[in-house]
Amino acid sequence: MNRECMRPQFASARSPSDVAMIARHIEAGVHRLPRAPHHRVMVHASAATRSYCNQVGRYFVRRAGDIDLVPAGEEGGFEAETAFDTIEIVLQPALMERVAAELGGRALVSRLDTRHLLRDQRIEHLARALRSDLDAGAPSGSLFADSIGAALAVRLLGVDDIDVERTNRLSDTQLKRVLEHIEAALHEPLSVHRLARVAGASSSHLRTWFKVATGVTLHRYVLRRRVERAHALLQQGDLSTSEVAELAGFAHQSHLAHWMRREIGQTPRDVRRARRLNP
């Protein structure tokens, strides 16, 4: 059974439970995210991690700083290909409602919706500040946590302003077709024109909305998946480096080594050496 480690830390904001932070280590495998009476803001705290989201039926690649928002009452589930760390900040609906009221009705809590792969420096900065204070034993007291919670609430109530409008986005079906085609054809030349035909969209439309959906450009996503495929094949140890490069869609061994070093900080030689040392 997969294990989920939690290191809870709590901060008071007007009431003892308005704001809480939990540092989680999530093991690889299938996980269920049950409904909860509070809003959850999860900030990814590991290197690139690929997982399948049951809610929308597609894969996501998360990198450090990517943010997921799960409103109160919502549930979900995912399958993580590798273990990862995440910082979960819990905000009570009462806090959100108070902040919304203080904003004069300009922001409505009802606007909150499940969001994946948000990138927002303010939310990330606030999460880091809260964690640093709590790790230090909350020397700033409840006033600091209260300020952080209110600032997060303000930012989340305006989340539509930091997320791109949904109009003209790729549908879940279109994105799923593209991702599945990439997986099946990583060893082949993959052009944006080819993938646009798979999606049934224009090349410019695919470029723009693929990045909105996944948080990375189409080119970068394909590159990362090729590196991940090569890494998995190298760990098996049955193929030569040139064979691995070909199966992962790289032009030659040097091309493979260059991008592995860029993406994961390891070369094929490093992976093989580690495998010999840890059979």
C-alpha cells in the first residue's frame, strides 16, 4: 500500500484553524483526494513529476512552484509516476468569506474552481513565507499567519485574473489525443504541424493553449518526455546508449547526453554507473 507522509504545522489566523500548512511526501502510486470542508492550495515542491489526473482524464507534468487549487467540497484522484513533495495550505471558507466581504463584494467565493498548474509568484512567495515562519517555530506570532492567510485569500479570490480565460482552450479530448500521440510516437519526428492535425486545431492555437493546459511549451513537454523515456530505458540496462537515444527520439548519443544533463542533471553514463552501484 502506498504511503503518504504528513508533517502538519498550524498557524492561527483569527481562529486556531483558519490557516494551516501541511508538508506532504507523496509516494508513487494511486491516491484519492477526498472531499474536505476547507479550501486546499497545493504548491509542488519537487523536480518534474508526471501524474495522471482522474478528474480530467489526462497527464500533468508538475515542476517546483506549480500550484493546484481544490475548493471546499471538491474531490479528486491521481496516479503519480514518482514520489514527490508538496506544501498544502488549508484555508477555511469563513476566512475567504470575510475577505470577500471586506473587498466590498467585488470578489465572490463562489467563483473558486478547481485549477491545475497555476503559476503565480505571489502565491508561491506567500507559501514560502508561511512555511519559513512555521519551520522557525512561528516567531512572528499569529499576526503574521493572519496576514499571510488574508493575502492568500485576496489572491485566490482574484484567481481568474492570474489564469488565462477559458475561451478557445483545447478541450480535454483534444489534449488527451495529443498527449497519447506523443507517448506512442516519441521515437519519431514530432512537429507542431503533425500534432496540430492530431488535435484538430491550428498550429498557433495548439502552441498557445497547450502551454496553458500543461504549464510548459509543446516543445519542452516532448523534450522532457523523451528524457524521461531515455532515463527509464537506461535504468533497465538492456540497450546500448545509441539504441536508447533512437528509441527516445534523439538524433544521436551526444544529443541525448546534452538534454539529460540539462533536464535532470545526469548523463547516460551517470545513470548506468548508479545502476551498477545500486543493482
